[in-house]
Amino acid sequence: MSKKLRIISKKKQPRPRADEAEFGKSPEGIRSCKRCMSVFYKKSWHHPTVFMEKFGRPAPQPGRALCPACAMITNGQYEGELVLENPPQRFLEELLSVVRAFGARAFQIDPQDRVIAIRERDRDIVVTTTENQLAAKLAKKIQTTFPPAAIRVRHAAAPSDVARVRLTFFRRETPAWKKRGAPAKSPLRRRGTFHYAVRRRK
């Protein structure tokens, strides 16, 4: 059974995002996340290689703390939720590939933007993210790649920043793994329920 995710609640802040506004008071000086190795410097988080290229100095050794995104994942929290309703089964593998690739690109651009998990819920697919706008952008990407589909966005009441996005595909199909005589495994079950954008580095 999938682990239930708790919703993170924070005060509303204007865009564009600053780390202090998005995740609370920032640490002072230079910090390095002990899990993903991201470096905090000058009010932003950077990948170690980007930090070295941009500031001309090696990344510091990892400390004892987690960056906000890793802390969110560890605590079972999320800020964006995307529900893919009635996804086209004949394109399910391709659809999941788009989700994973989109999350990987987002993480390359900003180490705090991540697809946290992909899981099944009845006939739907649920994707959680560390950033609410990431869920909306992912929905638009899928909509243009696998039409026809409609997007609905619902924001939680203040002071929460959580956004719930629903992408509804217009054609309902019976999943191949639920048809009589078919193997009782979905593409997600074959690969595992949860897919994290960042794994702990050894």
C-alpha cells in the first residue's frame, strides 16, 4: 500500500519564488545538503557543479542538514499534486516516460524542483511534486503530448500553498492488466510504486 503523504502548509508568497519565501528562513553562509549535495549560497540552492562554475570555488562538504526539497520528501510532504484521470492505456509507458523526463529536466534547472513520486490510485495516476507550479506545467506538457484532455487546477485555502491539478483524458479504456486473462501487473507495479527524482548519493 502506498504511503500516505501529508500536505505542507505555508503562507502565501508573491512570485517569482525566492527560497526564503518558499521554504521559510534561509540558513546563513554556505550550506550543503547531506542527501542531494545541493549547495545553498546567496539565498539560492545550486547543484555542486553549477556552484563551482558560477562562483569559482569547490562545493563544501555535506553538513548534517537537508535542503528544503529533501526535507519535504523525507517528511512525506508535497506542494503539488497532479492526478491523471483515465490515462490512455495504450500510451501509458510513454506517458510515464514524459513524467519522469520532465521531472529530471526540472531538477537539472533547479535542485528544489522535483517529481517526488508516481503512484496508482484506482484507474488514475497520481504525481506529487515539491513545487505547485511544477504540477501545473507538467499537466500542460502532457496535455499537448497526449490530447484530448482537460486541465482543472484547485488551490488549497490560505495559508496553504498546495495546488491540486487534475488532467482528465476524454477516452476511458480498460487497463490491459485488469482485463480477464491478462497479467495482474501495471507498468508502475513492474517498476515499483514510488519514483524519486533524487536518490541519496553514496
